Amino acid sequence: MRKDFLPFSRPTVDEDAIADVTACLRSGWLTTGPKTIEFEKMFQEYTGSKYAVAVNSATAGLHLALLAFGIGKGDEVITSPMTFVATVNTIIFAGATPVLADIDQKTLNILPQNIEKKITPKTKAIIPVHFAGRPCDMSAIETIAKKHNLLIIEDAAHAIGAKWQGKKIGLAGAKKATVFSFHPTKNITTGEGGMICLDDEEAAEKLYILRQHGMSKGAWNRYAAKGKAHYDVIMPGLKYNMMDIQAVIGISQLKRLDKFNARRAQIAARYNEAFKNTAGIMIPAPVTQGDTHCWHIYSPLLDTDKLTITRDEFMKLMGAQNIGTALHYLAVHEFSYYQKTYGWKEGDFPAAEYVAKRIVSLPLFTAMTDEDVEEVILTVKEILAKHKK
Ligand SMILES: *Cc1c(COP(=O)(O)O)cnc(C)c1O
């Protein structure tokens, strides 16, 4: 057994980021300012979108994107049951009604045919989630959106650096926004943070205003020498701006993103190779030709029909060997609030339920050593062999 605990995820923060945070703290300017603007510009160049708006979380980003495009009361927004609850909560806080469309059991992404079945005259937007960093079938989703004049907001919390058919996730387009997360488990971090990428100028202008109290643009620097003391409030806004303290970490991280993702891909490939013929575990489906998976998480399914233990028991046994695992996710419709409020129930989304019972995230982060990876493989194989039916 390992002496030290191997977590399922751990951020890699380099010394230069630590020095930059210190410098930012000493500079006297801690909140939204020049560093946030620099990070936005870098992100915009990285994704190829016209605008990048930094916020204090992806949750804030999803909420604001819905508001900026005028989604609200009486509107329906379709998303995946296999996501973090933030996706659904932001739809609710925008005032709209969440509608779920079941996933593809292989890719774990929302199935375009299922989206189409859920469209009503009230449907205004689709939020596809690029699960684990695997791009959704965007051509099918875009075709549906065009046909029904729907907005697309991509939940790209898992997908920083992923590519759909050679195009970076975040590269925008009309009636579209993409939201990224910089939570410490994500492919790059700012502690907490998020980014909204889009091409729509009008919506972008609204986002800058909405993220900071609804104050007219530029009011962020009202305390600086050249700042304006006066500002107007154009609409009621929120307090969702990113701090410069966060942005300097992001700048350092974004420079390393491609290197980070290459290491993640290497680890995922090793896991796939090791588990492809192992009884009791089903490795992630192959990636669609032309797409780039960015391996935010490595989440195989346990073939529990062939095991004497449940997924939860498996996670406990891994923990007993000092190896961390995580659960992404229980299906959204299995939580009590949504069941009470929207009448969702067990059986409504069979593919998501099948996955939610079997999925487990194994350790995957850039600083993992090859020895760490081999230890995980060995431990998984031992546990599965010991509990074969
Ligand atoms: C992490 C995550 C979010 C929320 O991101 P925050 O930055 O923590 O708000 C939203 N959706 C998905 C799919 C996520 O994994």
C-alpha cells in the first residue's frame, strides 16, 4: 500500500504564479484590473473567440450567459442529466425551466436525437456539456439549434483545450457562448474562476456590465488616478467579476495548458492500455476521429454486473489503499429538489442512470508520476480480480 494518499486531482501551480500573486498583492490593486484584462486577451487568442469575459466561477459564467442572451421566465433550456448540478441551477436562477435530454451511454454526452425530442415552442437554448473533456457532436447540435432558432451555451468546464473537428472549444459563432471553469480540479485553475467566450458584441457588452453590479463599462477602475468617479447603472447586475489575484494565476496556467493536457492524455492512454482487457472495467469509448479529448477526468465504468461489489464499495477499497477516487456524477434527476420541483424520477433517463451507477474517476493530474499511475493500475486490477463474480 502507498505511504502517502494519492488524491484523484491536484492542481499544478508553478513558482512563477506564486511570485506573480505576491507581486499582485504588493501592487495595491487586487481586484479586476490590468491582469484580468491581460488574461482575457490571452484566452481570447487561445480559443479564437472575439470576446472573453472573466468571471469568478463557471457557475457565474453560465448564469450571466443566460441573462445576457435574454433567457428567463417562461423559457425552457435543454441540458444533460450527466453534469454537475451548477448547469441546472444556473438555468433555474436565470428564471427559466431546465429540461433534460438523456445521454449517449458510450460518449456520456447529450444525444442530439434526444435534444430534438424535448424541443417545445418554449425552448430557447441548449447547454451541451463536454463530459470529461470529450467534445459533444457539435455539428448535430448546431443543426438542431439553427432549425429551431436556439441559443447554444457550451458548458466547457471540462473542456479547456479540447477540440471539436480541429476547432478549439470556445471558438465562438453566432448565437453561441462557451463557459470554462478554473476550479482547482479543472485542467487549469485560478483558485476559483471562469471565462465566457463569445462573438456576439451586444451580449459581450452586457456581460461586462452584468458581472459588476450593472455599472456602465469601465467603472472597475473608478478608484484609480485616471478612473471616473461617476458611473451609471444600466441594469441590475451581479458581483461576478474576477480578481487580478486570480488572473495572474490564470496567465501562468494558460501558458502551460497544452503541456498539461499532453501529460493528461499520456496518463489516460496508459490507463486505457492497461484496462482494455481487464474484466470488471469498461474504458471510455474511443474519441471521434478529428476530435481532441482534453482528459479533464478519467472516468471508466465498472462492469458491476460481473462484480460482487458496488461502485461505492470499490471507491472505499481504493481509499483503503490510499488512492483517492471521485464520483462524476450522480445523474441530476436523482437529486431530491429537482424530483420535487420538476417531477423527474428514477427511470426517466436510463442511460444517465446506467452510467451514474457505474462511473468512477481515477486519479488524473499533470504532476502524477509514472509510478503513481502504475500503482493505481495495479490496485484497480487487484480489487477487480478479488471481487469477480
Ligand atoms: C466544475 C463544473 C461547473 C462549475 O464550475 P465552477 O467554476 O466551480 O462554478 C459547471 N459545470 C460542470 C460540468 C463542471 O464540471
